[in-house]
Amino acid sequence: MSKAPSKPAKLSPSKPSTKSAAKRGRPSLFEDTGVIQVLVKEPPHRTGSGRDKYSRKIKNGMTVAAAVKAGVPRQQVWSLLSREVISIS
């Protein structure tokens, strides 16, 4: 009679240090202190949609941090930037 193979011991995941965790992910395409300039007169999204609500919250002279604090996701800011609806300086 042969013994059943034993299971390997479970390794506990190591917690990343705070220094390495801060450097994870992609670098931001724009700084939080960047000033937003709206380049279009009307929001380009369908009225009443989620994107329309976000784009209406963004105003000229607002910083990126203020837009995020107002409830606009950073991804939406990037999306509007890539579609040339806004510019960030």
C-alpha cells in the first residue's frame, strides 16, 4: 500500500510594504493640480446618461482634484481628455 501524496503547505501571502504599494500601477496622465479647460459648448453625450451627468459637473478653471471631489471618476476625466472635449494644463 502506498501513501497518498501529502498536500503542500499553504503559503500566506506577504503584505506589500507601503513603499512598494505606492509605486504600483500606471503613472497618471495628468496631475491633480492640472487646470481643466472645456473645449465644447454642449456636452457630447446623450442627455440624462451617466456620462452626461459627469461632463456637466466639469467647469472651466476647475482642477482635476476638484472634479474628482465633485464626483467625476478619473477615468471619465481621461475619456473626455482623449476625445478632446476638455484640455488639461
